[in-house]
Amino acid sequence: MQTLILKGSDIKPLASIKDIIQAVEEAFKQKGLGKVQMPPKTYLYFEKHGGDLRSMPSALESPEIAGVKVVNYHPNNRNLKLPSVMATIILIDPKTGTPLAIMDGTWITAMRTGAASAVAAKHLARKNCKTLGLVGTGTQAVTQLMGIHAVRPIQQVKAYDIYPEGRKAFVEKMSREYPDVTFQAVSSAEEAVKDSDILVTVTPAREPVVFNQWIQEGIHISAIGADAPGKEELDPAILKRAKIVVDDKEQTFHAGEINVPLKKGLIKPSDIYAELGDIVAGKAEARESDREITLFDSTGVAILDVVSAKLVYDRAVQKGVGLNLDLVSS
Ligand SMILES: NC(=O)c1ccc[n+]([C@@H]2O[C@H](COP(=O)([O-])OP(=O)(O)OC[C@H]3O[C@@H](n4cnc5c(N)ncnc54)[C@H](O)[C@@H]3O)[C@@H](O)[C@H]2O)c1
């Protein structure tokens, strides 16, 4: 019985965003069909350090796999030159409980979050979306762009970050990586939002940074940043106008973009249209008109980590990548 140890640098060459999008879409479908186990994530708070730690277990029947991710969010880590989000995934064989692999989950977290937005955009955004607005240009913004670019013909990106150096560096780097796309670092969230076909909000904000009067009909919004209680990026008036699709009802009720407006009684649980898995599984309609405002509320669901980790594990085994250890003593 051996356990495979995989470092971040082992993992990155093993899967593309298209591979992860495919795995993530299938995981959402399995959730829509009711074939996954996934209790809501649990949190520890490190208030004096302004950070948190979450544990995220899940199991699927197809592919038959289980695992748990441990992941933090420490927004002040930039000052220490550390990533704000760092993750470790333990992949488990459900037949015996054997720990198949222990791997860095930092890159997988970013890729599966970008892939979740891609799957949502594939089902909810208008087909001819060309302009992407980004509010927040940190780590996750890179894979948000990767995911959306993989499913829609994006030609222009307007990027805003509260930190001017950050948005400038993002635009410079991404212009080199996507020569077919025009990038603009804009100096307000309003400029990033106005006239964009798709908007991704990906900040740690705890009060709205995007306002209702900037939002035009037909836009698709991916609200990524709010993934813990008290976090909020959108003016609740936007939620009243939008078809709200969540990644997981229970989890978004306490931690998603909807958590604060629900607690304040500004929206009701019945305002939530569906889970993304219901749409992928064909149990709920996707976008119904070009004028509809669609909103994907993502908290990040554990099944996405486990299916992405399994994809990476299978390829690592095939290619002989990683370090095998006799981790468990018999
Ligand atoms: N939904 C999910 O599955 C999921 C997954 C991973 C991370 N997240 C969340 O996404 C958010 C961003 O994560 P990250 O890893 O990119 O963090 P990061 O620290 O790398 O980047 C966040 C960026 O937001 C900017 N920012 C902060 N406040 C802002 C504001 N008011 N307006 C504009 N920009 C602002 C910061 O300057 C920074 O560049 C966090 O809240 C994190 O918890 C969600």
C-alpha cells in the first residue's frame, strides 16, 4: 500500500483547463443527479491574523473516489510574499480507505474555480459574449480568465483591482499570454462592469463593490469572492433582478454571495433559481432569453477538488510522476 506525494510543480503539467472543465462539468452533473456526498465546508477562524482554514470532504460514485481538501484564505499574505490561498488534498480509495495521494491543492483550487465559472458561463452566458469585466486581479482572476476564455469568444478584458500595481501587472502578464485579446487596466469597478457581457467578481470584499445601476440586461455574472460568512461583493438589488444559480444551496446560504442579503431578509431562499448541477443534469432550464441577467454564486464545492485531484493522480500514475511512500504502517 503506497501513497503518492505530488508537489505543485509535478501537478501543473498534468492537466489543462479544458481537462479540468470537463471533469468539473461531470462532477456538477453527478451532484444534479444526487450521486455525491458533500457536507458543507467547516471553518476555523484565526481572527488575530485575519485568516481562516476550511476542511472540505466529499465522495462521488462516478468516478468512484473520495477525499478531503484543507484550504486557507489569508488576504494579508501578499505582504509576506505568500499566496492568500494554499491547499492540500488527500485522495482516498472509498473501497478500503487507503490514502492514494497527498498533493498540493493550490493550483487545483485555482483551476477548478476557473473551471466552475467556465461551466456556469457555458450554460448561462449568451453565446456571443466578447467582453469580460474582472473586479479583482489576484490569483483566482488568472484562472477565471482561463476558464471563461475557453468557453466564450472573449476579445476584450477590462480589469480592475483596488491595488493599481496589481491590475497593471495582471494586464501586462495576460496581454503576453493571450495575444488575441485586448486588455485594459481600468481605474474603477464601474468601468470594468459597464458594457461587459460577462463579469467576474473575485475579491475578498465584505461589502458591495459592484452596484445595480452599472448592470445591463443580458449580462452573466460569476460571483466568486464571497465564499465565507459575511463576505459580499454585489449590491443586493442586483440579486433581485437576476436568475440566481448556486453551486450548492446549503453552502451558499451560509457562505456565498447570497449569505448577507439572506440574513438581512433582502432576499428569500425561494429567490434561488437552481443549483448549477441541476442545469447540467438537464433538470432545470439554463438561460432563457438574451435579456436575462444570470448570476452564478460560487462558494467552491469539494467534489470539484476531488475529481480534479483524481484526474491528476491517474495521469501521475500513468507517467510515473511523484514520490511513492509507505505512509501508513501496517
Ligand atoms: N468561490 C470559490 O470557489 C473560491 C475559490 C478560491 C478563492 N475564493 C475567494 O476569492 C477571493 C479572491 O481570492 P484570490 O486567491 O484571488 O485572492 P488574492 O488575495 O490573490 O486576490 C484578491 C484581489 O482582490 C483585490 N481586492 C481586494 N479588495 C478589493 C476591492 N474592494 N475592489 C477590487 N479589488 C479588490 C486585492 O487587491 C487582490 O488583488 C477570496 O475572497 C477567496 O476566498 C473563492
